[in-house]
Amino acid sequence: MAEWGARHQGWRASLRARLSGPAMLAVLLVVPLFVAGSSTGLLAEASIPLIVGLLVGALVATSIAYTLWGDATSGWRLWRSA
């Protein structure tokens, strides 16, 4: 049971690190650009909350996927590491 708790804490720490890393900085930089582009007419008429929700949702989904399967190296690969 203690082993499961340690793994669970490791998973949480890894997810927290992914969500507070450079990917979140990119989302925080892109959102104001979308807002500015939408208000000036450079972007199509779209709901800003929808766009922000999709960006954050994609960040959370990829962070969870990378946390769960980021070090998976078994099976077929497109390239070989040296």
C-alpha cells in the first residue's frame, strides 16, 4: 500500500510540474494575442471563452497523457536513440 501511495504522489508531482512548465507560459502568451486579434478583426468571429477553454483543455489533456505515458519506450519506434 505504501508503494502505491509513493507512486501516486510521484504522479501528482509530475502532473503539477507539467502544468506549471513552459507549456503553460505559452498558453498565457497566446490567449492575449487571440483576444487582441479578435478585437481588431484579425481573427474570425469566434467565442474567446471557447478558444481559451480549448487551449487550456488541450494543455491539461496532453499533460495528463505525458504524465501517464511519457517514459514509455517499448515497442516500435520511428527512430532509434543512440
